Amino acid sequence: MARSARTVIWVVGLLLISLGCGRMGFDGLGEYAVVESESHLGIESISDSAKLAVLEDGVALAWLNQGLPDEDPNLWYQKLDLDGSLNGDPQLLATRVRNTVMTGVGSSLAMAYVFESPEGRRIGLRMLEDGALGEEQVISDVGGTDYDWPLELVSDGRHLALTYHDAHEVYARVMDTKGQGLTPVVQLTNDPWMYDAPSAALNFNSVAVVWTDERWDDDVFFARMTLGGLKIVHTVPIASAPGDSWSARIVCDGLGYRVMWIDEREGQERIMWAKVDDLGQAMGEAQTLALGDTPKRVEFLRLADDRFGVFWLDDDRLWFALIDAEGKVLAGDMAVSSVDATVSNFQVRGIGLDVMVLSQESLLEWDGQAWVSGPEQMALRRLVFH
């Protein structure tokens, strides 16, 4: 049987194993949240390719799975209910895909991806509404030497904002919730040397973007443009200090922005965060959050009541902390993944006080002689805060 056929049969026979919440390491979280569910999904995917979106009526997963040995990967999609149970069969959305990202827009889904076509490498966009998959729209051609052309796609319920880097420049485009362009593709930077993916946030009538690049040290930079594509704020440094910085993320706090990243200004990896106004100016000093020992990647989100959930990778495990609007740690250094799992990638998405956490994990297995890492699969966890 051809490998692609085996993949289809295997994926359609998707195994969902409910593990309960006993393996969660959230000791002390009960004061702040309820762990509603923890599920391991029997989906093998290419490392770092799993993506998550939260919809009004469930959860959407996307991942890349290798087709034939000499072909680029295929892009798959699966709908789940909020309790982690399957909703329908997985769908093959695109072939010869390099990278993907997606976001929920109410009960609809927007998905962008980099794919190979006869005309060259391109960014495509597809909408999924009421279970029906829309036509593929070509957003832009891409080139350069970026190995995965990282993408970011966000929505405020009225607009979509796509950001990406290509040939070491940052680009952005604003679309309506049907995926129709409201602006052309706008180049936000002029010859930086990027090495980290951009992060974006929509705020009223503009989109703000942060990233790290190597023009001095590896520092965090900010730019903002209107929903019409006019650049308001050109490249502004948010954090500039000795040592590397990476994993910059931004969220809107209603008035301005919060930015979080990892840097080595104190000779050790630390999670930093700062309040930033709409001109990219830091409002006070950047804070060091006393979280983790050697964090490698961080994501955070704003809950409905101005608290923030922080998730990070450290020593191959996924960790969590809850902080208030001033950066005070309310509950910190709680392990999300178990000690017998190696986590390579994760994503966090939420609506209000409901948060979904997707990770790619390899569980240790005994082969009769030694403990070895099993195949990398997805795990999905749901937290409801109070």
C-alpha cells in the first residue's frame, strides 16, 4: 500500500485517549482555574507543525504530515468539540506545504500557509465556514532564504491581520473576515536581519507587530500600521540590552500593548515583559518575571479580567504561570506536561476565561531494555479560569 494511502487510513482512524486531569502538574491552581480535560491525540505530525484555533463551537487543529518520501508535507485539518472529542473526519486541505497558521473568527476558521506551486512558492489563504471549505486565495509570492517562512494570523472579530517575514523583512496585510484584502501587502521594515517569527495584535484601527532581529544585539522591535496599510510607527526598539533576545509576543490590553520575550541580559535566560503604548514606547521599565530556569520559548494571553496566562518551554517540559496586570505572579512554575514527556512545540489560544493548550509531545516508552522516546503526538488540554 502506498505511504500516502496508509497515512489517510491511519489519520481517519484517529485515536483519542482521554487521560483525565491526574497527570497535570497544576498543583495550587485550584484557587484560580479548573482543569476541564486533558487528552492525547493519536496524530503523528512533523515537529513544530501543529497549530490550534479556538472557535465559538469547538477547537480546530491543523498539522503537517509527510506524503510520499520525496514530496513536501500535506496540510491536514480536524475539528474537535471543546471536551476534546472528535467532530467529523480530518480533511486534507493542501499539498506541498511548508508552514501554516490559523485563527478562529466566531464559528469560522481562517488558515494561511506557505505552499509550493508551479508558479513558485506562495502564501495561500482558505476560509472554513459552516463546514464548507472556501477557495484558495493567493496572498503573496515569497522567496528569500527563510527556511520555514513563519506566519502569524490574528483576528479581532472584524478583521484578519497576516504578518510574516521573507528575505529578512517583515510584511503585513489586513483582510476582512472573509479573507478579502483591505490593504496590499505592506513591508514594515527596511533591511533588518530577522531570525525570529513576528507576532501581531489588532487594536481598534491598527495592527501592531513585534519581532527580534540582529541589527545591534538580538533586540525586540515594534512597528504599527493602520487598517488601511499606512505605516504609523516604523521600527522602534522596545528592549535593547546585551545578550540575545527571542520569542517576542504581543497582545492588546485594551489601551496599549503588553510584550513578552526571553533574553539573556543577566547572563541567563529570563522571561521579560513590558507595557508599551501605541507608539512603541515602553511605559516604565521592562520587568523580569521570576519564572523558569532556562526558558526557551514563551507565549502568553490576556484573560477576560486583566490577568495573564504565561506558558513556556523549559528543559523539554511545558510550564505555566498566572500573573496580574502589574506582573505579580499569582501562581507560578506549574508543570503542564508530565515528567515522562518531551515537549517540542506548543500553542495557546483562548476566549474569555476559557483556554486551550496544544503541545507536541513524545512519551517515554520501555522497549524491554531501556526507556526511549516514542513517536511525537499532540496533546490537548483545556483550562477554565475563575
